[in-house]
Amino acid sequence: MIEFRHLRKEYPVANGTLVALDDINLSIENGVIYGIIGLSGAGKSTLVRCINLLERPTEGEVIIDGEDLVKASGKRLREIRRNIGMIFQGFNLLEQRTVEANVRFPLELIKTPKEQANRRIDELLRLVGLQDKAKAYPSQLSGGQKQRVAIARALATGPKYLLCDEATSALDPNTTNSILELLKDINRELGVTIVMITHEMKVVESICSYVAVIDKSKIVEHGKVTELFSCPKSEIAKELILPGLIRSESTPGNKLRLIFDGSVTDKPLISTLSRECGVEVNILFADTKTIDGKIFGHMVIAMPSDDRAVAEIKTFLDKNGVTYKEGI
Amino acid sequence: MSELLKQLFQSGEIYKHAWITIWTTLLSTLIAYLIGLPIGVLLNVTDKDGLRPCVPLNRALGLIVNILRSMPFVILMVAFLPVAKFFVGSSTGNAAMLVMLIIAAAPYVARLVESSLKEVDRGVIEAARSMGASNLQIIFKVFLPEAKPSLIVGAVISTVTILGYSAMASTIGGDGLGKVAIIYGHQRFNEDIIWVCVAFTVIIVQIIQEVGIFIAHKTDKRIRKIKKRRVL
């Protein structure tokens, strides 16, 4: 388990101090995929770097499996870091080493016997699907392939935790999905606890089970992703879920946000609604996808001004098991 | 062609001096690297953004390097005559010349190494730290290998610079093409000898450059490689 207790991080700047993290308290249970979401400059990258103490907090405790890292010696800290893999937005591969030699790097650090290291490298490259690229150099790979190498490298020492710092932000949507799938597999099959730092709600939505929202150096909200998604409390969470433009749009009448968490099967819901309730439905925003015949995502529709029609729509939605929220 | 030039060729004297220029340059570059490389690493590591910041040591080293770097070679030679005497027992001749070249080249090498290491991506260093690498492991397994192409280019630049210095070393009685050009050429009014020496040095420099840059290019595995044709 990863725990932060009263974590504070300050940086000296030209005119005083910059508070990057302010009284952070958070627990991340083993086995989950935990998202930490926020806009750039919110402090999320600093927060993830406090987990393996790449950044030393000014105050507070970072406790991993009961041990306070802030108090650990240099040698002990290096041992602990081998139990916490990390991948980055910029991949950070050694450019002068082959794929295989990059994955070998963490094994070299702990002087793993060559035979054993070779076996481990084979295993890892198979896991990330890059056996055929073992002898290639990073410059010959695509972004997604580079991130796969980085993942293999981060897992080489068999860590219990994996930190991802905007790991998919430099990738195109398709590649992002394939990397997210890979991370999901790693979580499920190897039981690795994953902490994902991101500014994209999509990433959190598609693989995280828990999420913390960080804004202006503070955690403003945390909990299950499904709860946050259906009922965001903080302004920033609302902003991340729905772009402000759509929320503030001066469409006459009330709006309703329909939330699909996979409990509704794929069917022509809106046209059925329109027919059964005898109303015209105007879709203002929709971001849904169908996975295994189930709908995930959300949709904003304009409501008729007629109260009876509104009641009918709500009855219809209740009957079909769609979660909704008025006024977005 | 002057008589003296003919004599220089017939006796093989000119080749002997060219050869001395080559080996004094290469040997002093090598020794300068043995001293300058660790200093360059230390300058990088102790920098306030370095692996192990130590500002007082960084400042002190930087000051020594800067003083030596700002001394013109001719002045440095006369100023450090006692040092040469201490190390090789003489303040003139080829051995003294080697000492002078090393004193002049080591700080130059240190700065070149320092700047090569600065080019290494900080993200890669961070990744290595996240994997539990110690500072020494980062130096030997990340900094130096990742900066290798740039370090090789630096070595080419220092070799060429030292070759230039070595020509001045005839002032303290060092042999080489510099001596031939000044004593047999300039002082005895044989302009053709000067130009022969120029031709020799141009050839030597070109060979060093081409070979060095070829190796740097060959070892570089990045997309944006060190340029093959590079103005040194």
C-alpha cells in the first residue's frame, strides 16, 4: 500500500517559495489501478515523483508497505526503488543501447547473472510483444513501441508498483488504447499496482478503478472512478469530465447528462426514448463507446420545457437503468 | 626548392619531425584525457543541478580550469617551466613540451567533457534513478555511454587544438613541425619549408578529423546523429 501523510513540497523560486503539494493525504491500495488527474501545473508529476522519492518532500511521510521512505537511507532507498517501476511521457530510453540492452539495464544494476537476465529479457519482450525488436535501437521504434520497451524495462526487476507519468500523452489515440490495454493486462495478470498520472479523463475512465483529482497543489476529491464520473463534486472534476464550453453553453432549457457505466446494453436508446415519450431530443454532447455490447461514457441532451415530458423522460431512463444528472 | 628543404627530405629529418608532432600530440591528448575526463565528470556531477551537488568544490574546480584555460599557451609555457622541471627534470626539450601540452590541454578537455555530459537527456538520468541506480552507476552506465559520440567529437577537437599548441612548443626547445617551420623556414628565409610544414599539418589534421568523426558517427545510434561533416 502507498500512503501519503501530510505531504508538502515547496520549491524555492526567485520571489519566495512555490508550493507544489499542500497537505496531501492519500492511500492507494494494492492491486488497483489508481488515477491521479489534474491540469498541467496542478502538482501531479511532483506527487508521483514523491512515491519513489525522485522528489524529496519538504514535509510529511511517504509510506510504502509500512515503511517511511523519507527516513530510509540512500542504499535502502535504491532497494525500495527496484520495487517501484516507472514509465514516462518521454519514454526516457537509453538511446545508445538496443531494446534488449535497455531492458537489461535495471538487471545490470543489481548484477543479475547473464543467463538469468537473458531469460528475463525474453520473457518481458514477449509480454510487451516486441520479441522481434530485441536488436533494434530506440531511434528505429515508434512512440508506442518505445513505451512498450519502457514498460518492459520498468518491470524487469519484478516490481510490485508501477508509476506512469503521463505515459500515453505523447501517443496517438490508437496507440494510447493499446498501451492502456497492456497496462490493464499487467495489473490483472501480474498483480502490479499501477498509479497513473494523467490530464485526460479518458485514460482514467478506461482503466482506473480509483481516482484522485488534484488541483492547485491539493487533492480536491478522490474515490471510485464510477462515482466521480457520475457525480463530480469539485469544479475541476466537472471541467475534466465535460469541457467548460459545453457546460456554460446558453442552450435554452434544462440539460440532462446521461451516464453510461456499462449497465446498459447497446440499443437505439435515444430514438426509442424519442418515440415512446413523444418528444424531440436534441443531443448537445456525446462521448460514448461500446465495449462488449455495453455502453460506456456520457451524453448531454437538451430537455423540453414541458414538465410532463421531462417526467416521462426520467421514467423512461429509470426503466432502462440509465444514470442521469440534471443540470450537468 | 631550397637546398635546405632538399636536405630535410633526403635525410628524413622532415618525416622525423612530423612523426614527433604526431606522437607528442596523441600522447599528450591521451594523458590530458586521463586527467581532464574525471575533472569534467566531477564538474558536471557537483553542479547545483548535478547528481551530487557540491557548490564549493564545483566553484573551486571551475576557477582553476578557467584560469588555466584563459592563459595563452606561449605564456603558460614560460610560467610553468618550474613545473616541467619538477616532473621531468628539465625545463626544455620534448619531455618538457609534453608536460606543457598536458597542463594546457587537461582543463580544455575537462570543459569539453562537462558540456558533452550536459547534453545527456535529464529524463534518462531520472529513469535510471527510478530504477535504483547509484550515482556511480549513473556516471558509468548512463552519462558516459550516452554521451559517447559527443565525447569522441570532443576528443577530435582537443587533439587538433593540441596539435596547434605543439607547434608553439619549439619556443622551449620541443621538436616537431613547428620547430622546422620556425627555425629552418622562417629564421633562415626558406619560405618553401614553411609551406611544406603547413601541408604536413593540414594532412595530419584532416586524417584525425575524418577518422574521429567517422568513429563518432558510427557509434551514434540516435536518429539525429552527430554530423559527418562538421566544422571543427
